[in-house]
Amino acid sequence: MDLILSTERQEDVAVVAVSGEIDLGTAGQLRDHLIECLSTEGVGDIVLDLSGVTFMDSTGLQVLISTQRRLEAQGGRLRLVGLRSGVAKILRVTGLDQTFPTYVTVADAVGDAPGL
């Protein structure tokens, strides 16, 4: 099953909406899309809307971790939105819920810029 990915730019934030399952077969597709967002001029942060994600395994978590590291190296950060219970659980079990800021809505995530 392929992922459905779309990106909308809101000032210096790339909002990436993801639908489908993030697993060994699709994690590379997500990784490549996020790397493309990172290389877009003027993008400082990425908001990842996971409300359409029904499953995520460890390869998906690795994509999130590597994206966060790349963003931090550029002075940005990754924010997660709309976690379904299964995705929230895997983040909680692995302790990554303490690593990634999470939000209920995209507007909340976009509006939470450093210094606000």
C-alpha cells in the first residue's frame, strides 16, 4: 500500500499530510518526501499531519528520528499532529512521545513557533 503525501507551505513551515501505513515498504517514500521538504529554500520546520496514518512500525519511527536530527542541525524542528491511538501507542512505548512535540490540530502546530 502506497502512502498518500501532500505538502502545503505556511510561511517557513512545510505541512506534510500523510495517509496510509508507514512500514518497511513505504518508509522510504516518506523519507524521500521529507528530505525534499528539508531542501526547500525557506523551510525551517516541518509539521507532519499523521491523522491519516493507520499503522507505523519501527522503520517509520526511524524516519521521524532522522528527520528530527536533520531539522535540528538546521535550527528547525519536527512537530506531529493528529496521532491515532496505534501511532500514539508506539511513540509512548518507545519513549519517543517525549522527543516529538504533538498537537491536536495543524493550526496549533503551525502557531507554536519558537518565541511565541
